[in-house]
Amino acid sequence: MIALARSRFTRGSRYLAVGAALALTATACAGGGGDAPSASPTATGAAPAAEGPLKLGTLLPNTGNLSFFGPPMTAGVDLAVKEINEAGGVNGEDVTVIHRDSGDTTTNIATQSVNEMLGQDVAAIIGAASSGVTKTVINQVTGSGTLMMSPANTSPDFSTWDDKGLYWRTAPSDVMQGRILGNVMVGQGAATVGMIVLNDAYGTGLAKNIRTAVEGANGEIVAESMFNEGDSQFSSQVDEVVGANPDAIAVLSFDQARSIIPLLIQKGVDPSTVYFVDGNILDYSKDFDKGTLEGAMGTQPGSFAKDDFKGRLESVNDSLKDWNYAAESYDAATLIALASTVAKSNDGAAIAAQLQAVSRDGEKCADFAACKKLLDEGKDIDYDGIAGPVTYDEKGDITEGIMGVYQYDGNNVPKPLREESGAV
């Protein structure tokens, strides 16, 4: 494991960190970001004055192949804002939030939504969920001087993006998930692996790191069949992968899994040899007959959703049945609010300059109220999130991560199996 220098100040030049090597302990982790303005310590130092209430925007999917992500992620932000305002708000003002749809990469909805939010002078945009969608708008957002923080982007590309220090994320990169999933498949006895892969930054990033893990354990990738966003027919991909007779099949997709799963089962594939990722590890109890997915496994970044957190989410949305990235979304809104509090400013660059500081080396706290109390006492803080430890490096990536491993029961519901953690 390579230890990162623990500075109380914000990121230096991203380019100094580009060559950093990754090492696996039980797992591995990576991240995203660029250069940021210099920062002051969390509890001391002059800072700009606040400019009215902190206004957040969200760019989360209400439509498209990622629409199932929308409700839990939106609920995570709404819960954080609710609790922030109950604790007195940011710099004496209630936080406000504007929710807008991101769609997916088959539409131009994200650009339209970003235009609208920038026109309303949001300080920060939380999203997008899809790395592919983020790539279509990141330059527009950061180029305007607005902070962007994604709770779900996992593409390693963002680690070296020229983002002016304004892009951050609360989820670990695909380096971590891909290698953990590869290790899980090999650990279950798979010597050969086939992959059905969405041909975008998300799918190909995962596939690359699964390959690294499998081949590093002397296994073999015997098929890697691609499809594109917007495709609705997957028979050829399923035929190609099943025809290679792999010991395990990884489905690297979003909502397309609902069409791929029946095709795999019709081909006689044992569900216990099928593996999913965060983009499609969902409750399928209403989609398929009982037992369809029994024994299948998958991974999801972040700690398992605890009952207490689920109960709190129900206070803002009582119809949730999936929890994907709700915790990371909650953490994103809370971190932005804490950094704004320390900066005494709602300027995107000023907030970004304090994000690394509020995430490390101070006194531990796990929600806005507790952290704000410490700040009011003149103490430095170290926010640890609902999703797990949040410690930012110079690139705006978290340096520690938790990956949940799940297994499907007879009702086609993913159940927590174990958590694995990793660090850069």
C-alpha cells in the first residue's frame, strides 16, 4: 500500500500525482479531479464573506437507462439538506436545492439541465450518476467556476481531467470495483470469465480492471462482448459469451440487465455463475420468477445501507426500494455544506479549496450537526461519511473505499454478504 502525504491543505498540482502506483491489499482504490486553489485550515484563517444562501443543484437521472438511480440519490441529497437546515443551515442561511434530470447519453437532457441550473447561480452541482453523462457537461460546469461533485462516477478518466480543481466525487473509481469483482469471481473458483460490456467509460473501465484481476490470478477472459447505449437487442452478445463456455459471466451494464438476464437463463446459464455491478445490482423480485437469480453475486461501492439510514431516507421518500448511491449522495451534499461553512463562502472555488481539509486529519464527525459543533468550537474536522471513510487526495478522489459484496436470494433480492475495504 502506498501512503499519501496527509496535508491539511487543498490539492496541489494534479500532474505531480499522475504517476502514482496502485497496490492491492484486500482490495484497491482510485479516484478523480484536478488542480484547486490554495486553502486555509478548517478552523482558522481569513475567508471570503458568504453571499446569501447556499444553493445546490442536482443532475440525477429521472429518465433513461439509469433512472432507477434517481430516487435513492435524490433522497440522499434531500435528507442531507433537511438535516443541514435543521442544524441551522450554512452560514446562517437555509440551504436550497434544485433538482434536474440528467437523462442518459442518448439524449441532450443533461446539457439543458446544466444550462438551467447555471442560470440560477447554483454554487455546486451534485451529479451526474453516469460517467458518460458527466463527460458531456463537466467542462461546461467547471468552466463556469461551479463546483461539481458526483456521488457515482467511477471512471478513472476523471483522476486526470483538466477540471480547474472543481470536480470531486464520493465514490471510488472502477479500479477498485473491477478488481474486487474479478477477485470475487476467481475466489468462487472461476478460471475462465466472459463479460457482457456496455461500450462507454463505465463499462469499459470496469472490464479493464476485471481483466487485470482475473489475469493476475492466472485466469482467462474468454469473451468480451460489447453493446452500445440505446441498444435493445442483446441476443448476439449473450450467444457469444455463452458460446465461450466460461466459468463465470459478468454483466457490466445499467438497466439493460433486465433484458440480458432472461436471455442468459434461457441458455441454461446457472445463476450462481452470473455476476453484477453497481449499475445493475437491483431488487428484481417483481421482474422475474422466484429463484431466477438465486446465488448470483455482485458488488456495490459503499457500506451496506443501515436500517437507521434507511429510516431517515424514508422521511423524505417513503417509497424507496433500492439504495444505490443514496449514502454517497448524502455525503456529497454534507461535504459541500461543511466546506462552504469553513470557507464562509458560497463560491465554487472557495468551497473546493476546503474539501480536502474537512475530509481529513481533524476530529472525527459523521453528520453536519456534529461537524458544525466542532467547527463552532474552533476545531478542525474529519468528516467520515455514511458510505464509509471520505479522505480526499490531491486529485479530488477518496483514498479509502468500502465495497459491498452481495448475493441474491430465492426472491431475486440482493442480500449483503460481506464488505471489503481498500486504500491507495
